[in-house]
Amino acid sequence: MVICRVQMQKFLPQHVQEIVGYAVKHGYKDIVADAAPLLLAMPLEETVARLPVNIVAPWALYYGAWNRVLRSARSFPLQPRISILRSGGHVPDVPDSGRNNQVSCGCNVNKQICDILMALHDVDSLQNLATVFTLTTTRCKNVTSSLNKWRQAIETEIGNIKPSITYL
Ligand SMILES: [Zn+2]
């Protein structure tokens, strides 16, 4: 059985849905946990079509939780109360305007925000925040600090997602 588990982990990337079905059936929760990031990288309709029926509902709940984080992550710069500008201690010229993306030193963060929003296009992109937040560059420490707060807020929300094991 040990060999079987090792083999399943080896073939996980190519046969993730089949292996998850087998792992859930036999209670191999560590394999299910290993598979979760791979499944999240796939479109939901594809996963649902190929997962065993009894796993579809729990998986949809888990995927839904990630999708809520994605929506929240994408709206973050546009919410005045938790604006990256406010939380960074920078006061925009026009309060409560999400489009006024200027930090206290005068640097404009619109380009950085646009680059990050374009990179945050699906649930899978939440698993690659290091890439998402390094696609855009700036030499301004204030902008960098604000963007880091945005990233940290997303990471906190991801940390609050219940592991898929609790669903499956
Ligand atoms: Zn600056």
C-alpha cells in the first residue's frame, strides 16, 4: 500500500482527477491535499466533469471559497475603506475616489494596479501571487509598500480558506 501511495503521488500531475477519486475513496487525505492546488489550476467545469460524483459538491464549495477571495482581491484597490492607498497611510488627493490612485509622494499607481488586476484573472493566479506581484515594477518605496499590503491582505484571506480536506 505504501508503494501504491508513492506511485499515486508520482502520477498526480497527469492523472489528478482519477487519483483524487481513488484517494478519497480510500481515505488518503494527504494525497487529496497534495492534489488540491493542481485541481484549482483547472477550469471548474473540467474538474467537475471528471471528479467522482460524491466529490463534486465538496469541491464546488472549496472552489467557491477561492473564487470569493479572487473577487475580493480584485476589488481591493477600489474599496476606499480598505484601499491600498489608505492602508498604506497615503492620502489621495480626492478622498473616497477609487480611481485617484496616487500615493503621498505623488507617484501614480494606476499602471501597477492595472498590471496586477490583469494578472489576477482566475483562481489559479491566486496560487502564484509572487509572480502576480512581481510582473509590475516600481522604484517608489511608497508604491511598493502599498502593493505589499494588497498582497498580504490576499494571503490572509487565502489562509482563512478551510483546507479541502475538511470538505472531502
Ligand atoms: Zn513615490
